[in-house]
Amino acid sequence: MTARVTPNPLRDDRRWPVPPVAVGEFHHRMPAYSPTLLLDAPDLAERLGIGRILVKAETRRLGLPSFKILGASWATYRAICAHLGYEPEPWGNINELAANLAHLRPFTLATATDGNHGRAVAFMARLLGFQARIFVPAGMASPRIEAMQREGAVVTVVDGDYDDAVARSAEQAGDRCLVVSDTSWPGYETIPAQVIEGYSTIFHEIDDALDASGLAQPDLVVVPMGVGAFMAAAVSHYRCGGPSPVIAGVEPLDANCVEASALAGTITHVPGPHRSIMVGLNCGRPSMIAWPRLASGIDWFVAVDDDAARLAMRELADAAVVAGETGGASLAGLQALLVDPDARASLSALSEKTALVIVTEGATDPAAYERIVGRRHETVGRVLTAMR
């Protein structure tokens, strides 16, 4: 396994505003809302030589195997409000919201995706009675495409990488089509900023769980990065004032666009093809709207290879957590961080520290999960008894 750990040369002490409370209120009106689990992993902590490892398992969120629906749903709602010029109230559940928006049909939501964001947008479109048009880079695994198609989306495979798919999706914008992207470009910033706001619900749930358990805030937070939208949400939450943890961001070795941008001092494109199994992180350019928070708020960049992600998936399974390839990235990053001499020295007193690892997806490709982990994802966390 190969990893690279790099301190952020742009780190500063800026503080960032917290998202509006309306985000959480909106998510509570989504179907089947409930907080995802925050789990203690004592065996992992002992093996890695750290006091405690907490795992936020975003493996089943509003019926989808990923956290992405939180950003996609909030951004879609705010974009629709902007399109209408008013709030489509009153509504208490998604069926009432869809009824209030029926006059818009036929209407389409479009986006590009390298993984779970596209499925989340398609899911939201289906709930609202809209159509969905999703653009994906060449080489995406068929189970991920099929999952979007099951939500009713028309999926177009673009001959190129994620950034090429983003360019194609941007062309769809019009009076009857909203582009709901989690990355930004000049002139398209509001919706990606609202995607970032949507992810704040995760961190409020973590705070609530810690408070209920009588546990202190984490000393180290490890977050996977693609274009950086989720990391921007983490920075907003933990860099809003007062004591804050060390934050580490994890990327594939050949799609390390955030690390490369920080080292260059400006947004930098890392050309593809990006072929990591951590498909949700196969991005060549950071989001423009996320970049200031990434540059300011991250302490350490960790780039890992696919073998590290595979090992992390197996170790999380042993801890009763189903993590897909992208979902395993945070633990892979933590492991690399804790064996790097400089990073380890900067953390100090590891036996007294708590690390928070965020697992961003479950088994989005069940066949690949079984090949890597050696068992089906449905069996993880269950006690199997041999029959005699």
C-alpha cells in the first residue's frame, strides 16, 4: 500500500458562518428521516494506538446508501424556490410538496456525477414527479448506472472524465430544467453552496449523539474529498469559532486535486483518467465555491491507493460497518496519518485522543463489495450460527 501525507501550507485561522437552521428543519420533513448511527470502534482504536475511534456511518440515509441526498435534496428545494420566486408552502411531507409543484411538470433535474450525487438527484426528481438527466464519466461501473436508472433517470455516459461530464450537464440548464451540481464554476455558485449547507445535518447529528453519550468533541476529524463540497461543510462546522479539531482530507493518489491545488496556491486541475475504485473521489478540480474553506480549514492532506481502501473496507466490516470503496477512504486516511512521523508527532498523546471517521457510502456496488470484503454486505454485523 502507498500513501502520501502532506501538511496544508495554506492553513489559517479564519472562521466560517454556520448554515441556516432551516436545513435541518427541511430534512426532518423528508420521508423516513432519522439520524444515521455514530458507532464506537474500540478494536480499531486499540490496533491503531489511539484512544477512541468514532464512525459516522452514512450507509443508509433516507433510503439511499450514501449521505449525498442531504445536499441534493436541500439544494433542489432551494433552487425550485428561486425558480418559482416564492416558497411552495404549506407542506408537511414530500407528497404535499410534490402536489404543490405539479404545475411545473414536465420538469427536469440534471447533474453530473462520479458516484452517489447523481442517484440522489434522480431520487429527489422521482419523489417530486420530475424527470432526471444524469451525466457520468466513461468507465463508471454498471451497477451504479443501473441504480440511477431504477430511480427513473436517463443516464448519459460521457467520453471523458468527471469534469467533462460536468460540462455536459451544465448545457442542460433552461426554463424547464434545473442543474443541481455539487461542484461550481463561474456564474454557477448558489446551488453548490446550498449542497454544502445540506451536508450540515450530518455534523449536527454527530454533536447531538456526543452530547447524549456524554462524550467530548473529537480531536481529529477525517473526511473524504472529491470536489470538496462535503469537506467544506466539515470546515464550516468545525471552524466557526472556539476550539476546533485537527481536520484531515482524504483523496486517491491519482485524483488529488485538493492537495495539488493547496501546494500550487490556487485551484489546479489534475488531469485524468482517474481510475481509483474510490469512484466518488475521482475528481480533477476542486469546487470553486468550496475552495476557500478547503484552503483555509484543512490541516492535513492524505492521498491513498486502492489497496488501502480495500483494507479499510474489510476492517470496517469487522467493526460491523458496511463501507463501499469511497466509504472506506476515511479509515484508510486515518491509518496513513497515524503512521506518518510528522503527523503523529503533531497529534501527540494519541492514547487520549478521539478520532472521528466519516463513512460516506455503503455497498453501492454489491458485487464489488463481496469480492473485496469476502462476504455479502447483508451479512455484515450479523452473528452467524452454524446449524448442526
